[in-house]
Amino acid sequence: MKSDPNRILRLIPLFAGSVGGVLLLVNRLMTLQLTESQARSDVLGVILSGVLILVGLIWQQIQPRSPDAVTLEGEEGLEFASDLSDSLQTELAWASHLFLTNTVTRSLVVYYQDQVLLRRGVLGQNSQVNPGKILQRVLDTQKPVYLVNLTLYPGKIEFDYLPLNTQGVICQPLGKNGAIILGANVPRSYTKQDENWIEGIADKLTLTLEKELNKS
């Protein structure tokens, strides 16, 4: 797991306040004759040191820490449905490559018309998709669902076609007939800009799928 990059920054006020307090104490002990001005300076110094220590303690609680990334369990792979045309494979490969290289997505599945068209990235153990309540809601409402921390959702078991330790999931509808399911290795990692961008790519992919697979 990655360490918190802000850990040192949050410790600076705590460290500075502690050092300042110790130096004030040492200076007081080494002073043979205390003047009124030095006494006032010591009081101010103690207050400032206390404020710094308090700020440091507060920062330990309220400063957001970057969520830790995990290594997803599974093997890297690229799998297409056997009956796809070359042009559709190219379109799916293009879209999935964009997701994997420009977002925190590490695993994805394209599900359309009751079949898995593509699996790419770190592959889950199950190669088939049986829509559970969450995915079915996406298909019914044609609205995306973002599960920011998959480990907290009791319904996570339905995503057995993703790696078992997937941290975050976006289910993005592909019209009324399917969805693309994106799995991340970091919780709370997709930004609103990512969501908008994913929606745009999915809309383009939907047009291609409808053209290629709904000809009849």
C-alpha cells in the first residue's frame, strides 16, 4: 500500500510546538534573574506553542488522507466475445484502453444484450455476468451508479466478475441494453470529471453497439 503523502505536513505544527515548548522551558531554567519583559515573552511563547500543538492534533483528525491503493487479485487479460466483428472489437479495445490508461480503472467488463462482450485489465474469477440488484437498477433506470467503497456494500457479492478486492465500482449504462462495469483499486478515487468523461465515452460506445448489434 502507498504511504500517506501528507503525513509529514500534518506533523509539522505538532513538532514545532513541542520543540518551542521545550526550548522555553530550558531558557527559563537557565535564567538566573527573570525580568517582567521575559516573563511576558515566556507566556506568549507558551501560548503559541500550545496553539501549534493543538493545530497539529486537530490536523491529525480532519486532514483527509489519500486512500490506499491495493493490488487487485487476478491476472491481466483481454477477452472478447467470439462472435464480434473486427470493427466492434476495435471500438471496444479503444474505449477500454482509454478507461484503463486515463482513470484509476484496473478492471472492466462490457455487458450487453445478456452477454459479456469484453473483459479487460485484471480479470475476475467469474467470466459471466448475472445482474444483481445494483446492476439491474442501472439497466432499468439507465442511470449510472458509483460505489465509492465497494467493501462497505453488502451487495458487493454480485460483482464476482471483478477481482475480489476491487475497491470502487462504476456501473455506467450503455443505453437500455447493457452497461460497462469499471473496477478501481482505490476507494473514493473517481472524480466528478472522471464520471463525466466515462459517461461521454460510454455514450459513443452505445451508438456503435446499437449500430452493430441491433441491425436486425
